[in-house]
Amino acid sequence: VDCRVVMPLYGSIKEELRSTMKFITNIMVPVSWRRQYCGVFEAHMNGVIYYFIDNEHYFKREGLYGYYDDAERYAFFSRAVLEVIPHIGFTPDIIHCNDWQTGPIPVFLDTCRNNPFYQNMRTVITIHNLKFQGRWGLKEIKDAMGISDYYFTSDKLEFYKDANLLKGGMVYADKITTVSNTYAGEITTPYFGEGLDSLLRARQGDLIGIVNGISYDDWNPQKDEFIPKKYNPRTVKAGKAANKAALQEELGLPREPDKMLIGIVSRLTDQKGFDLIAYKLEELCQNGGCQLVVLGTGDEKYENLFRHYAWKYPHALSAQITYSNEMSHKIYAACDAFLMPSAFEPCGLSQIISMKYGTLPIVRETGGLKDTVIPYNKFTGEGYGFSFANYNADEMLGCIFSAMDVYYNDKSAWQKLMKQAMAADYSWDISAEKYIDMYSNITGIPRPQKKPITPPKAKKSDFD
């Protein structure tokens, strides 16, 4: 698939990457009654062509979004995507949009259907988190988009007397995807649907769930440069022990090699289930059955909660209230289990990463967590994690205790579960095949014959 990426030329893009970009052209893009400059730059990285939309007024700012004029900024970007296509020597069959920031693209494309150049283009929109919808007043969106009032009715962009950019994209896209199969079902219900469940039910035939993947080049204990001791499925026991000892020493936790170490790497928000953890943190710290390592930032109440308990129980909890890519790698490699009791989780990547490191996830059965974590079955030995169904602190604690029971009382089962977790494949290769099938279905273009995959023979060095 000839896949190309279009994104804003954000001010936060590093100079070393900017220096690789080549100027292509510049055009003027209509933003309602305004005409705004649009520069187009091209860069090549890892075999992929990227196009960058340049407008310093809109994008030369700190961070990416969260500004008062975001509606206008992304209306400009969405319009610019369509306007620059004739100038780059590449005509796509499909424009794949992501989230509310590109929600206007399918709407703008509908206004261009009389133009032969755009007639055969199709669109897909992916929802990464339905909670974020790009909702503003009708007046602001109309002023930013400059299209007919025909598009601002309750069956299109209008949403409870406001306008909703994600809704517009969902109405006009040929297919809607989200990042796990379970979440695709959940968002058609009022509880998870964020006010858009009726639209999603109406479009259920075009709604597809495809789990996100991770890069096993970036997340792989066999070649991770951030961890003290590299390991593979055959050496996981010794590798875990060495990494746990190093992390306990670095964070000032007691060096207790046999104590279960539970990791949390997350945004500290209600969505991630931290209200459940708050209810049971005292009990977990007092119980003596585990040590906890927390890494993340977020809501002040949770940051202070973990700081307090790290002060109160320094032998049981280490709170790293910061962002650190290096520390996250160390936690995945050192911990025995990984706690992720989310209220809702469109996909989740942390549980997938933890499995690659042989760190068994303890999760709530929602969204991508349910799709990716197969719970341990003590009768068959299947699975590679632990899960609970209801959003309830007692159920969560019971699930943690169940994991502790296996960890302390059935060492052979725990070792087997670690190896099964490490063998689970959630690479992008799997997800990409599903996207290609969807693209073929939308366009009617037969997909190329899949080549048979011959697994490489293992060499002794793979397990050293």
C-alpha cells in the first residue's frame, strides 16, 4: 500500500527533523471568508513519505492543541489536506482521518463531489477516544468552515445546539474504525457512547474495531538499551530478577527478590481507574504482599495521593510523578505484574508492552484490555494475565490477590504464563492486514495475494 502521511508543521518539531524536509510549493487555502497561506514540505523517513502543512499563525506554538482557536486551526488543516493533493503528484484512493482534528475532511470532501478530481476519493475516520469530539458553538464552526447551512442540521454537524467536528466526520466517512473490537461495540451503548451512540448504532454496519499494535523494535527485552539486563523467553526468570534488583535499588525500595513487584505506567486520571486504586491503596500497602512502582503525571489529586503513600509506606510504594521513557522501560522489565483497572480503554498499549516483557497484566475487562488480555485459566493453563469484570474496587483487589496467589504458590504456572505473555503477537503486522482488507472493501480494488510467511529458524544465539 502506498501510504503517505499529512500533518501540520508544528512548532515543536525538532530542527534536526526540519532540516530533512524539502519545500514543495505554497498555495492559498480558503478558511470561510479568509484566505490563508499554506506551505507544503515533504520528508522521507523509514520508507514513508510525509507532507507537512505550514502556517506559522496556526501551528508555530507550544504544544499541539488546546488553544481558543482550535476549531479554526483544524478547519484550515482539513481544508488544506484536500487543497494540496493536486500539487503533490499523488492522488489517494482513500483519505484516512484520525479524531476530531481531521473530522472536517469527509465533510469538505462532500462539498467537492461535483469536481471530477475528488469524485472517487473515499474516507475513513478512526476514533481513538470518543470522549474528545471537537465541540464548539455553531457560530464558531460555521465561521471556520464556511460551508452551507445544509451541513449544520441534527443529522449532520449539529449536536445539542453546538457543532461537533468528530460527528461530522462520522456522518460522512465511508467507514468508521476504532482501536479495539470490544470498544467498537461499547460505544454503540449510551454508557460509553458520549452522546453519539445513536449515530454509531445507525452506522454499525460501517463500524470496525482494529486493535492498535506496538513496535517490537522499540519494546523488546532482548534488545532494550534502557534496561540493565536483557532477556528472552528462555532467560526471563534470571532477567527479571536482575532488573527487579536494579530497580529496587534505584528507587530506594527494600531489596526483596521474592516480593511481587507491581508496576503502573499511566496518565493519572479517572479514566485509568485510579479512583479504584485510591480506595484500596492503604490496604495494598499494609498487606505486605507486594511492592508498587508508579510512574506518571495527571490529576493533582492522584499525584498527591501517590506522593503521600510513598512517604507513609516507603518500603511498599515508590511514586515517580514525572514522565520518563527510560524509567517506563525499566518498570516493564523489572515488575512481575502490571496494574491497569481502567473505567474505559479504547485500546491501551501499556498492557501489550507489559506482556512482551513477561510482566503479567491485571486489568478490567473493557475495550482493548478485554480484547488483548486472555485471563489465566488454572484448569487448562491458558492465558497470560488476570482480569475482573465490574468497575468495583473490591473486585479489583480480589483480582490482585488472585494474581498474588499464583505468584507465591504456583511458581511453575507463573513461569509458564510469563512465556505465554511474551509469545503473544500484537505487532502492527497483524493490524495492518486488517486495514488493508478494509481499504480493499471500500475501494473495490482487489488486495494483492498475501505472501506465505515462513518463520525464521531459531539460532542458538537467539536464546543466549
